[in-house]
Amino acid sequence: MKKLVIYLMAEPETPELARAAVDGGADIVELGFPFSDPLADGPVIRRAAERALSRGMRTRECLDVLRQTHELVPGTPLIPMTYSSLLEAYGWERFADDVQTAGGSSMIVADLPVDVRPETRRVQLVAPTSTDERIALAGANTDGWLYLVTVTGTTGARGEVSSALPSLVERARRLVSVPLYAGFGISTPEHARSVAELADGIVVGSRALQVAEEGPDALREYVASLRSALDTVAVVA
């Protein structure tokens, strides 16, 4: 089965939204820990981060949201996604320990190169601009799956799937042995289906955040549409 990862920003409503996403068919939930200068994020996620920060969501509050979410969806992997400055301020080992205690299964640190702090267990990211050497290194050090950033640029819903994805998947298949999940720019069931023809899973962020603003029912329905699209794609052993 192709995997579906849904990104949500950590806010007071997030545990219920995460439960709706899981009910709709999400396999993994990413929880954005807001940061004031999110270089990899487009306008939708930036606005969500600014709103979360304005509501007082800091690291401790985000960890509490993670804990509450874990209590609602105990069998679902939860992966905080943030930036290295937050971990630097909070303490690298302390953050990793507190994430695990709160129910997190891993983490993503968007701006942390693979060869920096290799002791920090995390899902690694690669992009179309990554060299074969970096892709191989990321694949060897990633936690469970490799995140393929499908575009050179920031997150955000787009009209078409990136034309750079097929060659990135081909290179990654040749260089690594872990599952490949593709994200950035995926927003519709049609996108989900076409990307899943190539990758082992998809990550949906910006569009999921937009739908989440309409409430849990809308998010559940949207995620279910993505799940249905993925389930039409055959898994090749």
C-alpha cells in the first residue's frame, strides 16, 4: 500500500485534526513546530506558522500538542518537522528525548544537512539538486524513509507535479534501499496518483492546511480522496 503523510501545524486544534486525517486514511502525520524564519516553506505554511506563534505556540506547547495527538491516534507515527535553530535553543538531546517521551516516532529538521549532527535520528531530505553522493549519504542515514523534495523552491500547492520527480526517483532508487516518499506541490487526488506511480508514498502539506481551516470533517473528506487515489496504484514488489 502506498503511504500517505499529512502535514499539520501544531496548534490547540491539531489533535482533533490529526484524528480526522487518520480516520480519512493518513498513515503518518507530520506536526509542524512553528519557526519565525521557515526558509523551505511557502506562503500557506508560513502563515500557519505565524498564526501558531501569535497564539503562543512555543516548543513546550508544541510538545504538549504532540502528546495529546499521540493519545488520540496512538498507533500512528507522528513526526515533528522544524528547523535547527529551534533545537539549538531548546537543546538537541533534550528535544529528541522530549519528542520521544511525547509520542513522536522521529523528526524532520528541514535545514540540517545530513552530515551535521548525524547522531540526531531523523528523516532526511533530498532534492533534484542533490548530488548522487548526498542522496546515497542521506539514504544511509535516514530514519525509515527518504523525503524527496520534488521541486527546487518552497512548499506550496501547484498546478502540476514537478517534471524533476522522475529523474530524482530514478537516481534515488539506484542509490538507496529505503522507501521514497515525495512531497512539495502535491495537492489533488490526481497529483497523488501520478506521484505514487513513481514513489512509495506522498506528503501533502499546504493544501492539507488550507482544508484543515474548514474543520475536521472537511479534512477527513479531503484525506479520504487522496487515500482513494493512492489505493488505485499497484504496488510493485
